[in-house]
Amino acid sequence: MKKLELFTSPLIIANTFYILRKQIGNDSAKNAIRKLRILLHVIDSSESVIDKALNSDFSDFEDAVQYYTALEHEIPVILTRNIRDYKKASVIVQTPETFLVTKQLI
């Protein structure tokens, strides 16, 4: 069985909590994030990441933060449902479904 290491930024954890809290309440959202944390590593976004995102051509600031965080930590693949915002990416950008199929994990 292949082993995956999953990484995300604090931005995505915060956004996920915000969405979940509205749908399932504060305590349930925290419990869901605790379970998610078992599966992935949260990596830092630095000041330089924010500066690069602010000065980038990305139309979506959050995507820019994700992209430059991945570059800073040498993450080779970004998984997103919104691949069109990463047209000029220097790393592989795939949907989760494409990643699972190409890596033969399903």
C-alpha cells in the first residue's frame, strides 16, 4: 500500500472550520478539525508567502497563498477543485480525483 503525506496551510484549516461551524456548530466543527489533523500536517505560511501572493497575478488571493506556501515547502503537488487558477504553476496541480486515479490509489 502506498503511503501519502498530506500538507495544508493554516488558511485552509481556518476556512474549513469556518464553513463547518456554520453547518454543524462550533463543537462539532472543532471535533472534525481534530480528526482531520490526524491525517495531515499543517505547514506555516510566512511573510514572504503573503508578500508574493499580494504581488502575484493570481486572481484569487487564497489560491496564491496556497501556491507560494507549497513552493516554500517544496510540496510537489497541489490538489484543488479549482485548477484553472493555477495556469502558470511550476508544480503539478490536479483535482483530488485525478490524483487518485493517476496514482492508482483507488
